[in-house]
Amino acid sequence: MTVTPLTPRQRLARGLKYTAVGPVDVTRGLLGVSADSAQATAAEVRRRYRSGQLRRELAAAQETLVQELTAVQEAVSSLPETLQGARGRSRRRKRLLTVGIGVGVLAVGAVTFSIVRRSMKPEPSPLPPSVEVTPKP
């Protein structure tokens, strides 16, 4: 038979019921109920604090989003002037872009060649040879 411990409320009720062990059980029951109440209150305070913190973080994120949208609107409104200025320099940019792409392709080719060449060489074993190099007569 398994004996389950009494909850603080059951202990308080039993303490009030039995007069012989009453004062001890009443005291233990009141302490237990008080501890449970304090724990529940602390959990509720933590929950409210977290929800308030979440609310503050959400408000900060909303403010940041508004600032970002304002910056995007300004960028979009100034886009026609930017495009007009860029058209005059587009030939030089195309040439620079082509040269940059060519240099990038050459760099990738050199790295690939180096990796392939290195992978073709067998690596020496860090272990000593299992057979003697110079045979005995």
C-alpha cells in the first residue's frame, strides 16, 4: 500500500479535526498554504513582468519598423534623381564590372587548381612503416 503525503490543505483540515495533533498540524498546514500562495503569487508576478517586457519589446520593434519604412519611402522618392545621375556613368561602371567579374573568375580558377593539385598528392602517413625499409640478408 502506497502512502501519499498530505497536501497543506488536507493537513490543515486534519489538524483542525484532531485535537491531539492539532496545533502541530495546524501550524504545518498554515505554513504550507502560505508557501503555496507565495509561490503562486511569485509565478503570477513573473508572468506579468514577462508580458510587460514583451509588450515593451514589441513597441520598440514597431518604432524601428516605422523608422525603416520612412527611410525606404525617402529612398524611393529620390530614386528618379539617382537614376538620372547614374546613366551618365553607366559605361564606365559596366567596364569596371566586367573587369571585376574577370578577376573573380581567374581567382576562383586559381584556387580550384590549387585545391585539385594538392588533393592529387598522397599525404605521408604519420605512422612508422610496418615493414622495415632495409631488408636484412
